[in-house]
Amino acid sequence: YVFFPGKPRWARRIPMTLTYGFSPDNMIHSLSLSDIKEAFKLAFSKWASVIPVNFVEADDYGFADIKIGFYSGDHGDGEPFDGVLGILAHSFSPESGKFHLDAAETWAVDFEVEKSSVAVDLESVAVHEIGHLLGLSHSPVKGAVMYPSLKPREKKVELSVDDIQGVQSLYGSNPNFTFSSLLESDISANR
Amino acid sequence: RPAPEFPWKQLTETTVNNYHHYFYNRFLNSRRGSHVSGLSEIKRYFRYFGYLTPQAHYNISDDIFDAPLESAILHYQSKLGLQVTGKLDFDTLTQVLSPRCGVPDKLQPSPTLHATKN
């Protein structure tokens, strides 16, 4: 795992709660809002299960710690999106909270429903970008969610040992988490 | 302020495959000393993701596979767990073409994507 220069993290008392909200003006309509929210809820829960950080959807987007939106091309942060594939999303290190996804992608929550060859799994990208929002940079470990690339129609939503060790060195461990439970879930998934 | 130029073309679902064929045909097995039309695209890619740091007198817009580009590719291959060859082999080009996160792999002192809140 790798940190951003200066090792920035959310500097709040642990256990902490971070709120997230969806930009009402920058959403996609190819997926239902409930499907989008469910994908993000699952993605946040992956990280919350290993660190003492709780993620809650904010009532008011303007006051959310993490602001999520879908944008096209040049959207004002100096990092324009590029259309289909290429760059899928980007987010900022702590404590900015900006989380931007490329609206031009064919975002999917279920590949049985979305048959496009260029479909991108929303939850996988969300898990990766949340890692950035928490303070992790790109990992060289291919199996880690913090590895920078994701193929179309690929799903990668399970945190690896590398991801967990990285984020726990920033925030400590969730008291309910043990590496043996991770191993058990891996064995269960492989079965 | 004007947005920095991103190296990739604006692709649509129907042009993705054509672009990938063009990309492999053009750049596969390029190595130091090669001169390949369009190689500046590759240079811009590596600069965008932090592997090719801006230097005085370095021309990023030419199509020459020079020492800085070779060094950038060596770092890229090492960083992303690829075979370290220093050339644009198949696995490296495949990785370059893979969809990815826009956050640079090698962060410079003050890129916008790791700006802290002030």
C-alpha cells in the first residue's frame, strides 16, 4: 500500500463518522437512484468493516463530508474526463471529499442486465475511490482494490490484505475486525 | 484556467476497439531509439500519471523514444507489477490501454488531485 505525500487522513476523533451525499445536479439516469445508492452503500461498508469509521448518507448534500457526482469532460477541477473508458473516475485525498465519476461511462450494477462490452462496475470503482478519499494512493499489488486499473465488466470489490493494512495504519482497526474473519470469508467466497 | 490536455482521444463505445488496434499496430515493441508517429501520445500519458516529470529542454511533443521515456516506462512496469523491459511490449501497452483511475500513480509535490481542504 502507498499513502499520499504527507500521509493525509481525516483528522477527527476515532471512532468517527463521515457523511456522504450525491450531487443533485450531477447524476446519471441510466441507473436508478436507488441502485446507485445501494452500490455506494455497499462500497462504503467494505471500508467501514475494517476501520473505526462509519459512513452515513447526509440529508443535505451541501454539508456532506464526501460529495459524489457524475461529470463529463472538463468539469472545473483541472482534470477533465475523456469519454468512454480511459479514465473512469477520480477523487481527492483527505480532507477534500470530492468524488467524481465520468458520466460518459456505461455504469453497471449488474452485468446480467447491462450487456455492453464497455460496462464498468460502479461498486468496484466506488470501493477504489473511497480508498483515495481515506488517504490511500495506488498500490502496486495487482489483487488490491487500490491497483489503478479495472477492466470493463470486471468486478473487484473485496479489500485485500494490502488495502486493509494500509487503511488500518491510518485509522486503526475496527474492533469487530480480525484477519481470520477475512480468511474465512475468502474461503467461503472461493467455495 | 484552461484544462490540461489529456492524452487520450475522446472515444465512444464504437471507436474503442478501432483505437486499440491502431495503438497496438503502431507502438508494439517500440524501444529506445525508435521514432514512431504518434509516440507523443504515450509521452503525454506517462507525464499525466506522474512517470515523466517535466524537465527543462525536454520536448514532450516529439515522437522519439528517448531515454526519459524509457526511464518512465521502466518505472511504470516496476510500479504496476509488469515485466520490466523498458519497451512498449504487449503487456505494457495492454496496461496503458486499460481503463483506470485518474489519480496519478506518482504524485508530484502539488497536483490538484491530492489537494487538501483549505
